Amino acid sequence: MNTFHIRKKNENIDRNLLNLIPNNFGDVMLLRETSTLLPNEFSGLERICLTANGNLQRILSSWFNKSVKVQIIKNDNVPIHHQKLPTNGNSILQKFDREVNLICENKIICNAVSEVLIYNKEIVDLVMNKGVGIGQLFRLPSFQLHLVGKNGSTWWREYTLKIVEVECKIKETFPNGMFENGWIEIKSTNCKNENDNFSNVQESNNDSKVWSID
């Protein structure tokens, strides 16, 4: 038996497994100090949402003590021709443009616009032919916060989620005042009109402040 070849094979397997392990397996599992400093213009609860990694819906549901559901606005398969990103040089095999709202008590508490890029043909097959939802791919993703911003009506964040050979760029926008007592009980117009107003406010507001976190 050639022990060198066995050891070499096992080392390759170990390296492949390490590539699948995200870099944020949980703060309590890391032997290091954690520091995420954001501008004082944001409240404590806003800063918690700005740094949430895959658990925003649960955080908002806990705060309001009510159910929070996802409303899909669009989930479009975008034709591409093997584009390449300068960050990693890999060919983009599939792209999706997505937009969803988080709804609580018929009010939009978050609007999320995202671009999903897939570089692996097996993952493309799972999503396109095997019924695997895109959200199911991001169980323990790598998280990178890029920008946070605020104006007179909304506050937002831009960030990236990554797993091996899948990347998702996301912008989430929230209404100001949503953590004030009684805000969720205030009667709202229907979600369709509210979503239109949400988008118009973001585009027309000129008093925006933006901070780079990278």
C-alpha cells in the first residue's frame, strides 16, 4: 500500500472541505475580538439590523413580536454570455435579479434588491432544474458590509453574501422611525402603493449621507 498517495489524497479532501467552510461560523466559535463600529447617526437597533447576517427577518419579528413574511416582487433569470468579474476571474454561468419586501402587519419594514451570480454549473442545475431556492444556498454565507446610508425618510445598507461559487449583492432599505413605539400599529396603505412610495423616496431624496464600511 502506498501511504504517500493515501496521505496526499486525504490532504486534498481536507483542503476541499475547508473551502466549503464559511468565515463566520459564529462569533462565539472564534478566538478573537469582534468590533463592528458604525456611525452614531444610527440607533442601536438600526446598527443591529445593519450588521445582521442572514437573520434579519428573525430580528425584526422578535422586535415587533409579530409574524414577518417575505413578499416576492421579482425573481428574474437574466441572460448572460459568460461574463467575468474582475474580483475572481470566474465565468458567470447564471444571474438572477431579485426584489423582495419584508412585511409585518401589512407594512413594508424592509425592501431588498439583490443580484445573484452563480459560477458553478452543478449549482445552476440545482436552482434551474431541481427546485432548490436561491435562499437555500445561503445557509452559512460569508458576509461583507460595504455601505450604510441615511436620509430624511429611509436608511439602508449594501452588502455581499458569498458561498463557494455563488455571490449575492444586496441593498436593503428601511423606513425611518420603524422602531418607535406604536409605529407598526399605525394604519398603512396597501403594500403595492407603499412600495412605489418607498422607491420614489430613495431616488428623489437629496439629503442622503453615505458611509463606506469596507
